[in-house]
Amino acid sequence: SNMHQPPHNIKIVKLVNGEDVVTAIPTGKDQLPESHNLMRLTKPLLIKYVPQMTMTGFKDYVALIKWCSYTPDQIITIPKDKIITITNATVEMASSYMNVSNSIEEKPVSIRSEKYNRQQLSDEENERLNEIFDEIGDDDNNTIH
């Protein structure tokens, strides 16, 4: 397998505590054996649903934030019995995941860079990305009011 290819195995992992995590799941010898009660996740991001008031009423914005803060570790190991389901991410979610996880790696602080403007995102996508960044900046206060 070519290490330089972007991972196509982006999954949504739903945990028993209600959290949804979007992550790449290593395969083959990068993963622990089937018999193991632990599983490896690469660069997991927590999916946070942020209710926003819009002209048409409430709408959930989705923010992707680093699931395990304050660690340089890219591979996180979790117990399989904490997982309810593992599903494939949509194309949109997978590409958001790739964007956010790459930016977190390169420049954790100033992610709001020209990089995104160059992609000429639609207004809605721009709005969603801004939500994501506001969430990241808001990390010490994890409650949603």
C-alpha cells in the first residue's frame, strides 16, 4: 500500500457515550489483530453539533475539533467495547475531515488562512468552516449554551 495516498477509509465511529468521532482507521499490519479488544484510530476528530439560530430557525452546524487535545499522538487506541457502530463517512464529511486534520497538523493556531479562500468554497461551506474555527478557538469552554 502506498503511504502517500490519502486515506479512503474515513469512518464515523459512534461511541457508547454518545460522541461521534470521524477518523481514518488503519488497516492491515497498521491495525491491531482482530482478536484484540482495542482498535487504532488515526487522527480522530470529534464531531460537535452546534445549534445556530438562523433566519429560518435552528440549524445544526457541524464542527470538527481535535478529540484528544494536548497530544502530538496521531494514533489513538480505544477499547472496542466503547464503540456502538462504525460507518462510512460521506464524501463531504471525508473531505472536511481531510482539510481540518491536515490544518491541525500544519498550523494548529492560525488555521483561518488563505488556503481556504483559494478553494472558492460556497457561502454555506465558508460559514461551516468559520463555525469549525470558532469552535476550535472556543476549546476551553466545551458547553454549548
